[in-house]
Amino acid sequence: MKNLGSHLRKVVLALAATGLFASQTTAMPVVDPSVDQPVVLAAGDCYAIGQQVAAQNGGTLAKASQATRGGQQVCVIVVLVPGKDGQRPRRSEIVVPMG
């Protein structure tokens, strides 16, 4: 009887593992490689744009984020521009359209 319990435990564990594996494989999305995937610009692109904007304004990039304004994708860039005569840096927010 002890041997039967051991075998039964192994069978139950094997079935549980198989069920878990099967549920994971059915949960995975299927991608058709023949379909062109759209290119999505991410916040990383906004960071690169922000670096350029900061350099053009003679400041330091403080923040770069992606947003939607008026139905259009934009990068919201925050640049810290050095103050004059030792004053605090000035915060400048610049919105740049993506693409």
C-alpha cells in the first residue's frame, strides 16, 4: 500500500505539472511572423530627443516622457537652463511632436 501511495503521488504531481505547462502554452500569444508589426516609439526615443533639446538650449535634461496631447503623441521635455549671475537654474518645459 505504501508503494501505491508513492506512485499515486508521482502521478498526481506529473498531471499537475502537465496541466500547468498546458495552461501556460495556451496563454502565450501567437504572432504571425508574416504580419508587419507596427513600430511604436517609446520613452527611450523621448530621452534622445530630450538630450538634443537640452543641448540646443544650453541646459541639462531633467525629464523626458511620452504623452498624448490633442490626440497626438508628443515628448514632454524638461530642461534645466543655468541661471544668470549665479541664480538658480530655470526650469523649461518643451513639448515636441513625435515622428
